[in-house]
Amino acid sequence: MTEAESAPRTFSEAEFRHLLTLEVLRCTRYQDFLSLCLIRASGPGAEDADLESGIRRHVADMLRATDFVGSSGRDIAVLLVHTPESDTSLIADRIRDRMRKVFVATGGPGGRGAGSSVDVRLGFACFPTDGTSDDALLAHAAARLLE
């Protein structure tokens, strides 16, 4: 198996929005939970495609095979299926800690160095507590990014 075949799949914005819509419908029907997490990198080099790809890869490696990583505007989006709010806080803390270790303290992979560190922010929303539609969940998670 090649590295490309073993790497976790990440989704385009259109694919991710479609998956989010389907999961919200599933959760509505079966009274299940899901959580949405948005990750935003800012600072020197934050617009770098390699940085975004690195964050996606690290996050996808941390998650279950049933969770999804994709894009939502300028943010990296993570869909945690069948995940209640109490677990989401723990997962968000783990993601935040790993991102700090890999991308903030060292300035990220590729020899950026600590002088060009990147700020990584997370915001999350949970179904049904924070919203019962894909748009409401995205808006809530985006608002938490700004807190």
C-alpha cells in the first residue's frame, strides 16, 4: 500500500457540506448526536497550502475512520459523527494540543522555525444543542472561533 492509499481522505467544501447535510438528516431521524469543529490557522504563512494540508493530515490521523475532515470556506472542518458535546470538548482539546505542538511551537513542518509560529483556533458546535441544521451548526462553530 502506498502512502497516498493509506492517508486519510479529506473532502472538498462541496463534498463536506453534502456529508454534513446527510449526517444532520440522519441525526434528526434517529435522534443521534454529531459535532462539528472548525479549525482556523492565522499568522505568517497561514495561507500556505502545505500548512493547510499538514493540519488536515494531522487531524485526520487523530480521528476515527467514521469521522470526516474537509473544508468550509477558509477553515478546516471536522465532522464527528455520533459524538455528544461532552466528548467533543475532549476531542477539541486533543486537536488543539496537537496543533500547538506541531504547528505553533515549532512553526510547523518544513523548517519554518519558532519565529514564524502559526495561531490555530478551534470552534465547535453540537447537534442538537447548538443547532439542528447544517447552516446553524456552521454559524455557531464559526462564532466560537472568534471567542
